[in-house]
Amino acid sequence: MSGGGHSSHFLSMRELAGQIERELRSGGRGHCAIYENELQCLWPLNQKDREARIGQFAKEHGFRLRFYKKGLCAIFDKRPAAL
């Protein structure tokens, strides 16, 4: 994960959403990267439609999946407010 320099393994999507929210608020970068070792805790590498599922997680929690590369990371940012 970006920021704190410590690795954690998320037990739930709620924990992951909370971590992304905290990093977006405090990081000053406007995005949050979650790396493969952490993604695999919730979405196994061989899971069907993995990128779509990660994108759905983002949408459900008010984030946007900006970048995804299997085996590397997913980058989230805040979903822009609807006009």
C-alpha cells in the first residue's frame, strides 16, 4: 500500500474501504494504491471477472478504480460528484 509503509492483509471489504478512505483523506496525492498481495486477500488472482469485481467494490464504496494491472496493483480515487 502507499503511504504508511506498512503492509496489512484485509479481512473484509469494509476494512479495505476504510483504509482507502483514510489514505485519500490524509495522503494528499488524490489516489490510493493497493498492491497485489493485499488484493489477493479479497479477490484471488484466478477469480473470474476480477477487475470488474474490484471496480464494483470501488463503485459501491464511493471510489473509482482508476488503474488496474493484474499482478501489480489497483489504484483508487474518489468518485467525482454527479453534476
